[in-house]
Amino acid sequence: MASSSATSQNNSNSSEASDNQIIDIRKRKRMQSNRESARRSRQKKQKQLDDLTAEVSRLTDQNGQILNTMNVTTQLYMNVEAENSVLKAQLSELTNRLNSLNDIIRCLSSPAVKSTAITTSFESDEQESFGNGSFDLDDCFSVNSFGAWGIDIPAAPYPIMPSLDAFMC
């Protein structure tokens, strides 16, 4: 019987050793699986970090390009505004000149100026009707004053109108 108990103990020991080996193998497999999973997780996080870093770089470059475009556009806008101000001033000056020339033509074309061409001055009370309004003859130049400058201005039957070419530089 001693031998049977020794055999059973041997079987029990060998069965226990076999169970321990199986448990060790399972532990090793689980540890290996956990290591692989942790490695994949680290790789995934690293890839996400690299992607985010690349996106930050791309967005920083894009932001710089937008800022440059905005600066160039702002400079162009300032140039256009300055040019527009100059053109407005030129328009105002040319409009005033045109109005003055139309006034001179109106004065020279009026019957009162033609009939008093030899006179160099007019009475300040004297009013002459022109078109649907009236004007003071003292505001007009006499024909003799233009003759003194050697300028012969023909009387135009209509006022001078501006053209688009007058504003082109």
C-alpha cells in the first residue's frame, strides 16, 4: 500500500506540476498579450500626437499666409483710399473750374454784355435776366478785360459740359 500511496502522491505531484505549468503558460501568454496591447496603445497615442503636431504646423502656416494676405489687402485698401481722396479733390476742383467757365460764357453770351461791350464797368444795381434766373452784371467780366489779355473767347450758345476724359490722368 505504500507503493500505491506513493504512486498516488506522485500522480498528484505530477498533476500539480502539470497544472502549474499550464497556469505559468497562461500567465506568460496573458503578460505577452498585455505587452502587445500596451505597445499598440502607445503607438496609437504617438500617431495621434504626430497627427496633431502636423495639424498645428499646417494651421500655423495657414494663419501666417492669411495674415500676409490681410496685410497686403489692407495696404492696397489704404492706397485706393488715398487715390480716391485725390480723385475727389480733383473732381471738386474741376467742377468749380467748369462752373466758373460756364459763368464766364453765360456772361459773355448775355445780350447786356454784347450791347455794352465798349463799357468797362457796370452799375451795381443793374440786373439782367438770363434764362430762367438773373445775375448781377458786376459779377461778369467785360469784353474789354479779355481783350486786354489778348484772348478772343467766342460766345458759345450752350454751357461747357464735362466729359469722362477730363478726369483721366
